[in-house]
Amino acid sequence: MPIDEKVKSVIEGTAFLSVITLNADGTPHPIITGKAEVVGDTVVFGIYKMETTQKNLKADKRAWVVAATLSDGPKGYRLTGDAVIGGEKVVFTPAKAEALI
């Protein structure tokens, strides 16, 4: 499972996450989103605007989430997986988590 306690701690301990989706031409579309919650094997965060992100996810579920914190020393992770829009939330299911720091 990509989300172990260390990864969960960083995701839930940071005020902002970076979320990257793919535009129709294949270029990355990075955004910053607020706090997220780890629910089981998923990362869930609310939608605030995110028009391009929503459009991108409807066409291509692939997404990346980057989380970092300085709490208790610098830590960061890049998660790769799929995301879907569920009502007013984005539900991201990582397939892989890599330590960055």
C-alpha cells in the first residue's frame, strides 16, 4: 500500500498539496490545493473551482500529488495514481509513493 503512516502524516500535516493532471495536449497542469484527508487507500480533497483539473480528470484519470512538510525535519513524497471527481471532492488513489526528501 503506497500510503503508510509516514506518507499519511505528511499529507495530513501540510497546509497545501500540489496536484498535477494532464491537459489534452499532454502538458502538465499543476495546481495548489488546500488540506487533504487520507481515507483508507485514498487522498480526498475538496474542489474549489479547479475547472481545468476537473476537465482533465474527465478525459484522463492519471494524476500526481506532491506533499511536503518541514515538521519534525523536512519530508516530502510524490504519489502517482488515478483521480476521479466525486461530488464536491477529488478522490485520488495512488499506485506508487516516492520519497523526495
